[in-house]
Amino acid sequence: MRAFENSCRFWLTLAGAACLTAGSARAANIVALYAFTNTLVTGVDGGTPLAGLIQAGNGILYGTTLNGGSNSGYGTIFKITTNGVFTPVYAFSNTASDGGSPCAGLLQGTNGNFYGTASQAGSNGCGSVFRLTSAGAFTELYGFTRIHGGLLTNAEGGNPSAPLIQGTNGNFYGTGPAGGTNGDGAIFEITAAGAFTRLLSFSNAAEGQNPGALLQSSNGLIYGTTTNGGSNGYGTIFKLTSAGVLTPLYSFTNGVDGAHPGPALTQGANGILYGTASGGGTNGSGVIFQITTNGVFTPLYSFAPSGQAGLGLATNADGLVPGSLAGGANGIFYGFAQFGGLNGTGTLFQFNASGGLTVLYTFLVGPLGVGGVTNSLGAEPSGILLDSNGTLYGTARTGGSSGFGTVFEMGLPPQITNQPASLSLALGATARFTVGATVPVCQWQFNGVNIANATNLTLTNLNIQISNAGPYQVVVGNTFGAVTSSVAFLNITNVPVSFASGAGAMQYGGSQFTVLLTNLTGQGTIVLDASSDLKSWTPILTNPPAFGQCPFADDAAGGWPSRFYRARILPGP
């Protein structure tokens, strides 16, 4: 009996009953795809990108710069491939025809055109909404009227500085942080043809003042934040119907909840909204928070207290003035802080609501150049984008060889966010193993051997048979590393254990009888009984669940005139 137990346990170990982690995963890699020069090269490239990038349907990245360009330096629209081929697309003139100084990134509409905002000038002097075709043809769709009077009011808001969103109705929505009938900003709707409607004018009451970027939730409502105002004066979170009915959800207090939210909210796969605030929190350095779509607010993380470096830059452990979050489909978010970090020039970080924050990269600081701080990769990040392959693309407003900012790429090793679970199913059923990961590239294995064409995050096996029972695991990988999941077992029920009857399966010699148990599918504890009269049975082996075949040797067989055996399964682990 002892020999059988040892050999069976050894066999199970060979089958992979252990959690393995590949050792090839390495730390994140960051490179500069482009450094802005703000000088004439093959056309002026621009400088100081204040917003993040978008990835168009063709895979090319698009962005804007606040300054530079061939029209007297009022900003540009550019495109760049993921391998760093940079092309200026449009240069703003700060005139009535287009506007100037875009602070926000672009949006690609469902019709393939690009839409955005310029924060100043335009046909009416206070910024514009524009359209850009993929061929580079520019059209101003709407020009905001000049703000006037002691309260700096106008009819529709002004100086738009946040990106547009496209609603499910096909129309675009945006904000003007200034202007409006009360001087506290406005929310507007505009069609692809340029028909403009002011939906709401803020009044610095419960709804707040100075609205930022918007988000359309999966429930069809629009959610947003205001930097200031509200019942406590430190900003708000609100929801809005497409008809312009606003409901305040939360008013910040400048306590542990934070203060002055600004960047766009992000919706996780769980339907909860996540965001950041630049002030407040336990250390006064800002927070990461979550809020349900009906207003249940929870602060999740407070950034570390700040100090000061020798250059006068504010420093801390993890960053200051956090921006918007990216990702979230697998419960992991990526973010950036514009300032702070150990060098005072910002950080990139990973955040998990259940696991805290990890700094992925701290931007460096070099000597001052024409445009500001110089270094190789950029400084003071201004936006990030996470693509489907687990690569971060972003912009830095300063740094680079000339100090006018960069476009950077950070390669992230994959992570498994949800391990595959073991299954117990009846013979002939359909088995589905699923793994949660930050990248979609994977390879499933059975008994440590790759399964052909099994490269999706879900492995489906129709009409499972005895041969399918056993250990499964998956290797998730990309260019920057690989990680192997824990083992999940497929246990098949309603399969009776039996004795192998082929040649050599049963042997007797030297008072020892050997037998081979087969059809083991992991469904429960194995019990082997012996009897001399087929009436009274005595258990002579109890062994944990196993797969395939296991031998057993009865050393006491020679002491009986006759010996009978039966095998049975006790259901359960």
C-alpha cells in the first residue's frame, strides 16, 4: 500500500499539480518615440503636448500640441505611428478660421473623421469646435462667443479645454469651463454638421463650477466633474441626461475624499466609475476614488506627502496632480501624475483597487533647455493610452532633447488578473476555462503540452471525454515577457473507476498481486477494498483524486486462499 501511495503522489506531481510562474517577465520598458523641437524641420512639429493620444482605427496615434506649428506657433495636430514615424497634420493660426492653442486631445467619430476643440480664437473669439478628415481637411464647426462683463459671461460657455465625447445618438458633447450665463461654465451638444445646443449653464450651486471632461456610461447617461464649486466648494461629480437634466452625485470636502477633480472619469468592467482629484486626501496630495453610477463614493488611495528637491520641484514617493486613468477591463488601471515623484517631474503608475498603487516609472530631470526641462524620455506627463496589446503610449509636456515634450511608449509585461478555476463536469458536457489577463495573447496547455489552436483567453472543449480529464494551465505573453497561470483541473464525474484488463495489467508472483486502476478522472477519493468471501470488504487503500492510471501492489495477497478486489470513488475533493 505504501508503494502505491508514493508512486501515485509522484505521478500527480509530474502532471503539474503546482502553481508555476514564468521567469522571463521583465520590468516595463520605456522609450521616446518622438521629441518635439518646435522648430522648422520638414514643417513645424509643434511643442508642449497638453493632452494624451488617441489610436485611430488604422492603428496610427493622433494628438495635439499647445504651441508651435507653421502658423505663428498656436499649436498643431499631429500623427505618429507606433514605431515613431511622425507627421504634422495641421497647424492652428489662432484666427477666425480655426482657433488656437488646443489643450485637449482628439476624438475619432463613428464616421471616421476627427473632432476636437481649440481653447482660444475661432470665428467668435473664445475657442472653437472643429472637424478634421483623415486627409487633413480642417473645418470649424462652431465658434464660441467672446466672454464679456464683470462676471465673464456669454450664452454658451467658452475656452473649451477638454476632449469631446460622442453619444450613442451620434452627437458630440463637451464643456466650456468658463463663460455661460453665470460665468461658471457650460455643457454643450453639437451635431456632426455643426448644429450647436447649450444643454446646461453652471451656477456654482450644488452642481459646481468649471466643468471638465465628460464620460458616457454604459447606462446611457453622461458623467462628469467640476474642478470647483458645489456645496463644499471643492468640486463635484454629476450625471447628465442627453436632454440636459443634471443631478449632482457628490461634493468634495477637501478631506480624505480629495478636492478639485478634473480629469475624465473611467468606467471599469464592473460598471463603477473611477477618477482622480488633484488635492485633498490623507496627505493633501490628491486621491484616486471610485463612485457608483448612482452616487456611492469611496476614496481608494491617497498620494504620498510632498517635499522639495534642490531645484525647487515638489517631490514625493508616487506623484502629484494625478491625471485620468486608463484600462480597467481586467481590474487593473494605469495612470500618470504630472508632477512629483522622486525627481519632481512626474510618474507613471499601476493601480488595482484591491492591491494599491505601484510606481512603474519616475521621470528624470536634466538641465533647462529652450522649452524647459530636458532629458531623453520627457517630463511632466500629460496623457496616456493603453492599447489592446498592453502597451502604454503617452505624451510629456516638457523634456526631450529640446524641452518641448515627447511622445513615449512603455511596454508592459502581461499580468494574470483572474486565474482559471477547476471544473467538475459530467462526461459529454462542455468545459470552458477562462483566464483574465492584461493582454489577449495566450497559449493553453494540457499536462504541460501546448494545445493546438488554443490561443484565446477562453478555452472551450465540447463533449468532454475521459482523456480530457487532468491539469490545464495557460501561458500569457507579449513582447515584454510571459507569465504562467496556476493549474486548473478538469474533473469528470459519472465515470466508474475500473481495473485495466490488458496484457500485464494484473500479475501475481512472490506472494504479491499487482493491479492497474484506470479511468481515473479526478472526481473523488479512490478507495480500494479487499475481500475473501465477496461479503465482507475491508478498505486497503484510500488515495486522493488522481487522473489516468495508477498501479497498486498487494503485498499480503499470498496469505489468503482467495482474494477479491473492488475499486470505488468517494465523490468530492
